[in-house]
Amino acid sequence: MNRGAVGFFDSGLGGLCILDAFKRECPSESTVYIADSANCPYGNRSAEEIVALSDANVKRLLEAGCKMIVVACNTASAAALEFLRSKYSDVPFVGIEPAIKPAAMESKTGVVGVLATAGTFGGRLYNETKAKFAKNVTVIATVADEFVDLVERGETSGEEAERIVRRKIEPLIAASCDKIVLGCTHFPHLRSLIEKVAAGRAEIIEPSLAVALRAKSVLESRGLANAGGGEAKHVFISTKRGDSR
């Protein structure tokens, strides 16, 4: 069991930032990553659709022998994590929530920006986190589904991508946001552009390392960590192409 893979899934390529952080922290662990690009984006789908798609991804990962699953998608975590933990009660799950807590605690201006999909903003997880940790700050929620499309097309630089990023970031800066939370795993792939536009006027916060460390902690606490025997293998599956490599 300890040599089983750790499963990851996202609506597309966004969760690769979580996967990369995990591989750095847990180099002995094998992984299986599902990019459900055929159904991307999840952010504009109903909660019922997201739950069904997430369930299908989990079934595929379990069939591949995964010992733990990281829901590397903010929208899927918001809509489906509770359902998945209930249905697969013997499987450890690690989900994602926007990093509102550190942003709110560290803000000097009292204004925090959050970039995410509509699905994340509509989820219980986001709203409970906001209510608990952001009582004393103003949170400006900005839907940035266009960022998902950019990343899926591989357009993480260039004039058009910068124009789209600037259109979302400049209003947050103008509203005195000194912390900008990337609440979708696709968005860190645009971090260089976002930081260019922010130009030091706001700190960019994203949860990749925190999620990787949480996954590592769960593996160790459940006795599932690979002690280092054998070479780690990494499998990428895309529903868009229907193949694996």
C-alpha cells in the first residue's frame, strides 16, 4: 500500500502546480494526475455536474491503485470534497481552499483581493473560510475564468495575456488591495504576468506549497508514506486526448 501512487485531478492543467510542489516535497512518491480537459472549465458548471465529474475522476484514480487523492482544483474542492469523503470514507482526501486566512492576517490596508472561478465563490468552503478568517478585512472577489482559458491554451505570456491579466489586477490595486489570493490552481501558471502587472504593489499568495505539505503530513500520519524503496513513477492522463504518458 505504501508504494501505491498518490492521485491528483483537476479540470485541466492548473493542478500541475500542486503536483510539482508535491513532487519536490515527496520525491519518493509515485503519482497519477488526471487533467479533465474535455470538461474544462468546471467553474461555470452546476454543483451536481462538478460532483459527478469529480466522482468519475476519483473512480479512475482508485482503479489505478492510488492510496490517497489530492483534489487539485478549487472548484471541485468547493463542490465535491464533502461528497467524496463521505462516499469513499476509507480513502484520505486533501482539498484546496483559497488562502484567505494568511492574506487577511497579513494585510496592512485591510483590503484583500481574491481571484477565482464562479464555482469556487459559490461554494460552502470558500464562504465559511471567508466568514471565519476575514471578518475584519474587505474581500474583493473577482471572477477570472479567462485565466483558465489562457492556461489551457498555453498562453501564459505575450501582449494578449497581459491585457487580460491587467484588466483583472488593476482594479484590485486601485481598490488598495495589498494581498491578492490566487484561488484557482490554473492561476499560478500566470504568476509572472500577475506580478508584472502588480509591480510590487500587492503580494501574490497561492497555496501550492501549503497543499503539498498537507498531503505529505496526511501520508505520514496515516502510515502511507513510501519509505523510499523503488523509483517513483509519474503518470499523466488527459481526458482531452484520452491517452496517458
